[in-house]
Amino acid sequence: MAKVLMKGNEAIAEAALRAGANNYFCYPITPQTEVAEYMAKRMPEVGGVFLQGESEVAVGNMIFGAAATGKRVFTTSSSPGISLMQESISYMAGAQLPCVIVNIMRGGPGLGGILPAQSDYFQAVKGGGHGDYRLLVLAPSTVQEAVDLMILSFDLADKYRNPVMMIGDGMIGQMMEAVEFPDKDADPKPPDESWAATGAKDRKPRIIKSLFLDPVKLEENSWLLHEKYERMKKEEVRFELYKVKPENEFMIVSYGTMARICQTAIDELEEEGVSIGLFRPISLFPFPSTQILEEATKENVKALLTVEMSTAQMMEDVVMAVVGNRPVEFYGRCGGIVPTPEEVKEKILEMQKTYSK
Amino acid sequence: MTTTASTQAPKQKSDVILHYLRPGKKFPNVWCPGCGIGIVMGAFIRMVDKLGYDRDNVVMVSGIGCSSRMPVYMDFNSLHTTHGRALAFATGVKFAKPNMKVVVITGDGDALAIGGNHFIHACRRNIDITTILINNNIYGMTGGQGSPTTPSGANSTTTPFGNAEKHFDPCDLATAAGATYVARSSVYHVPQLEKVISNALEHKGFSLVEAISNCHTYFGRLNRKGDAVSMINSFKENAVPVGKYQKMSDEEKVGKFSIGLLSETEKTEFCDEYQKVVDAHRNDGK
């Protein structure tokens, strides 16, 4: 199929349709409202469901309801809206319901601002709601990757019967890039409905719940979920390397749009004779810890730098990944301010002075 | 919360508005040229001044949305809160400081969608808060999505083929939920708007003023209602005094809305009732 120029938010919406997700619930919030506006037009055209809820709390529970019927369902929001959905996200994880949640992140905490940020890393990766659960978290760095990961998200949600969250900073939603969608004829996989509440005629009722008052049963459920998360760690780690070579002295770890800015910095640093590569996690849970450790402990690597549009959130996972084998430094901006390649370069040159002694 | 020092009220009538604003700090404002929200703000300021309230004793509370920006521009104690939940914050303020005049400024999306639950419970408690709900039938700040007052069939960016949902009448809702002063006016009917705002402020108990306003930028454009002036003129044409409205047939009511005092009842106020509980049971010797 030919490439089309599309805004990230609209491309995400179209990708969901290509994945057969004909159920969408939303509430307006900057900077992702274009997804809702696009869906309001497109859903009737494909016979799908579009509903603007009365709040993100309502939307979270509408997704629970739709997901329980075995249909592919998703929502999109931005940071404060995602916070309001945490209750239902926890319930969906507990009840093992597949769905896709997109967070086009803006700066926080609280009301924060409306400009791009990556400050919801902890919320997405460590569990913003209560209880022993994890989301499968994916982070695109281009509009094309947002399309690809959106389609993948629905497959992964079905595979694990678990909510999948795609997080992109505000730029992913707002920028326009050329994208290619899979062929319209390539039918999405029909979701497995063998667990879904589809009407109990001529069969035993199926019960979808996160309530287990018997502690033995609740523990069973928690370990069952845990096994799933362990399986994700084995099968769903995704990352990309950029200019990672044996002679590298430094390695940047960065995700999303921030990683693209780091690529520019790396290109320029290379010209100045600095040997440096980029490790870009694509799956934030499961986090590519083993792979980061492997690259970080290569003989020539002196130190790592994590670059984020937040105050060192992913850095904690990087530090845990390298288990003290290499120093990990941090550079970041927040509040909607995006680090420039020059700032990243300056930080690396500073590190070069420190670690090349 | 920002506290401001009380200053001498201005003598010149034309200086009244300026006296209550935060010029230099918070301007220019976010409202589109021709927006009706400023008309409501002007009416509110004139009434607060006329009633002679000490502005150190007034708290303005709002949520998120175009209308919720209003307390930012006015020099009262102000509390700018989460989307839809200004009334919950305001309840906290009023309950902690029952002698303060607590005013909530909200919009149709803020008060009736995400804040619907808080709205009905504030009405039910009949807590002494004045709520001014500026109804422009759409979400303005995020760019024209449908709200709970977007009329059935009307266009918005999330109802591009016409709204399939039914819409709320906030005044009916408030009355049914227990609010004890409910009135509606529009940004065309400024003298009446001032009168109902003044009466609402003086009313003991939960009071609601719904101010019908124009969002020509989104609602007007998407529904071919013309510019700000033609939308405000349409309020003149479509507003019907409540007494006359009640005698109209359902057919005659189509496209019209009632204005004036819609309901006023006397009921015990929540803070007073709670004080009675304290008075009856207090045993700490104070």
C-alpha cells in the first residue's frame, strides 16, 4: 500500500481499525483529542462503536464491559485522563481482559501542562493502579512505529489476555509523518472468544472477575498473572540498537521520540570522534534488562547515559539492569521542554572528560 | 490558594471591573474574541461590588475548561482544580470555612459530564455554594467536542453526523437533585443575568445560575449559527420568560429555552445542619 502523510493521532486511530478494533471509547483531552475526532467519523463508516463517555472513569469501565464480550476494544487519553482510568485498568488486569490503552503523554504531575513529556513511565510500567499486576507497555519513536505497535498491541492483548498500553509523548500524537498501513485485505486475526461472556446458552457460564474473597483463590490468581508476566519477559522483549559497535565507549539508553533526538546527537558526536551508540527499548515492560546488561558490559564501554523527558524514571530500570557493572548517568528535561541534540552532546562530552581519565 | 489584600472600592463606575481583575498578571485571556464568558464575568463582578462583599471573604473555585479560566482573571481568593470536580473542592472549602462566600464557575462539559456526580450531590446536600454554569453546548478548550448539553442532532467534532444522544437540562437536573435556587439567563439578557446572579449569591443554600452563552468558534461554526453577534441575537429570539414558557405546547418549545427564576425553595442548609449535630454532641468542653 502507498504511503500517506498522517498526523500521529490519526494514524494510531486508523491502525486500530486495521487491527479490527471496532470498539472505541474516549473523553476529550489535549494532546490526543484528534483520535476521538477521527474515530467519530470513521467508526460509523465501518459499523463500529464510537462513544464519548462522561469521564475517563466511565471510559475505563466501558472498556471493561466491551472487552468482557470478547471484542477488540481500545481507548486513547493523556496523562491526567490515564490516571482516572487506573481503577479499571487494575480491574481489567485482575480479570484478565484484553484491551489497548494509548497514553499520549503530557507533562505532570497534577494538571501539569499540555506539552510533550515522558513522565508517566512509572505509572505505565510499575502499575498505576493497585495490586500485583503489570501492563505490557510499548513505546514507539515514529508515527510508522506507532502504527505497527498499535496493530501488534491488539495481538499481544489477546495473546496474554492482559491490557496493553502504548505510550507516546505528545510529539508522537501531534507530528505528521509518512506512514504505510497493512493491506486492507489482510484480515486481522479474529480474537479468541473461548473465555468471553458471550451468552451461556448450551454451555456453562463463564465468569469474568477480579474478586476472590478466598485468600487461597486470590493467591492462585496472583501467581497465574505472575506467570503470564514472566512469559512476557521471555517472549515480548523488544528493542533497537543504533550504531552499537564493539569499540563504543558510551551507550545512551533512551526511548520514544527522545531516542530520535539522541540519534542526531550520536551522529554529530561520531563526527567529533566520540564512539557512542544508542539502545532504544521498545517494550518498556518487559524491559530489555538482559540485553542492556550485555551491551553495557562490553569491554570498551565506560558509562551509560539515560536521556528522558522526565526526572530519571526509566533510569532506575537501567541501573537495575547493569547491576553496578557500569556507571549510569542521567540527562533529562521535563514540563514539556524537549532536550536538544546539543544538550545531549554536551552531556556526553562532559562524561567523556570524567570517564576518559 | 491566593489571598489578596482588600483595597478601597473605586468610586468611578467604569473602574469597577478593573478593580476586581488581575491586570498585567494574567492577561491577555484565553477566550476567543466575542466569547460570552467575559459578559458573565462582568455581570458577576458588578454584582459582587454592588452587594458590597469583602473580597477577602470570597472564594472562587473552578475546574477545567474555557469558563473555568474565569477565576484566574479575577482578584479573589481562587482555587483552580481538576476537571469536573470544582464542587468537591468547594465543598471542602465551605465546610472548613462556613462563613466564606464560595462561588463555583463551571461549564457544561465540566459540571455535567465528568462532574455530574459531584454536581448532583452538591445540590442534594444543599450546601451554601453559588454555582454559575456557563452553557455554550460544547467543549471549547479541547476544540469542539460534544458535551452533555450539545442538543440532539447538533454537530460537534465528536458528533460529525449529528448528536445521537439526548441532552441534559442542567436546571431541571439541579432542581430535581435538591438545589434550592435555580435560575437561567443568557449573555444577551445582561440585566436579568445580573439580577439572578445577585439573588443566587444572597440565597442561603445551593444556588445555580445557568448562563446560556455562545461558542461561535466551535458550536456556531459547526452548526451554521453565524458569528458571536448572530448567536447572541439568537438568544434574544429564543429565550422565553419562564411563566410564558410553561404555558407553551411542546411544539412551540422546540428551539426555545426558558429564562428567569425557575425554582426557589426553602430547605435547611448543610453546614448549619452539621453545626447542629456538633452543638448537640460536643463534649470537649469548648
